[in-house]
Amino acid sequence: MTLFKKTAAVTLAATLSASTTMAGGMAPAVEMEPVEVVEETTGGSSSNLIIPLILIALIAAAAGGSGSVQE
């Protein structure tokens, strides 16, 4: 039983030391200049309304045409 404990302790020590060795050292700090974000505005707002209007028309057409036919 003591051989198992010694082997487990050596394995644990090797694992912990290997993980810190593979991690590497501290990298030097990289200073970056701030980037200015500029939002572009589009010329017309009507292009933003086309898709919602088409969706509303499709929903209205689907709701209007969902009646059941009785004979």
C-alpha cells in the first residue's frame, strides 16, 4: 500500500510541475492605441421598413386565408 501512495505522490508532483512548465512565463504587456468607432448612417430609412412591411403583409395574408372550406 505504501508503494501505491509513493507512486501516486510522484505522479501528482510530476503532473503539477509539468502543467506549470508548459504554461510558460509572463508575456510583456502589449499597449494598444484606442480605436475610434464611427457609425455610418444610411441615406434612406425606407429600406429599413421594406422587410417588416413584407412580413406584416405575409402574416395578414396567412391569417386571412386560413378559413376552412365547408361543403
